[in-house]
Amino acid sequence: TRLQSVVTSPDGRQTAPVTEIKQASTIVRLKDGETAVIGGLISEEGGETTRAVPVLGAVPVVGQAFRSKAKSSHRTELVIFLTPRLIR
């Protein structure tokens, strides 16, 4: 089994729009109607956001009273359920 996640952008920089491709490659034997589950494609994102009152947030020393920082994190797991159906 091989799992891969690729993130690209049209010009090679971290700007929008961003296309994310997740690939999974495996070989399984299933009978008609049986279900295979492919998992493990996990992505984690995090960041920090700074918000400030215009002008006052930029004033040295007292500007900290008019700014706030927030951290965020997000974890996503892609699980694929595959059920083959034979057409006769």
C-alpha cells in the first residue's frame, strides 16, 4: 500500500487557488459487493492570526492592549470506502 498527498499551486508559490491531490494505491481482492476501506490520508493544518484595532494596534508599547493573537489547528483524515459491483 502506498499513500501520498501532494499540494500544488499554479505558479509554485503559496497563493490561492491551491489544488490538493490525495492518492492511495493498493491491491486488494474482493468479491462482488464486498467493501474495502482505505484510510490513513491524514492532513494537519495550523496557523496563528493577529487581529488589531486600526492605528491603535500599531502604536509601540500600548499597541499590545489593542491586539490579539489566536492559534488554530485542524486535522482531517480521508477514508475511502470502495465496493465493487460486477456487471454481467
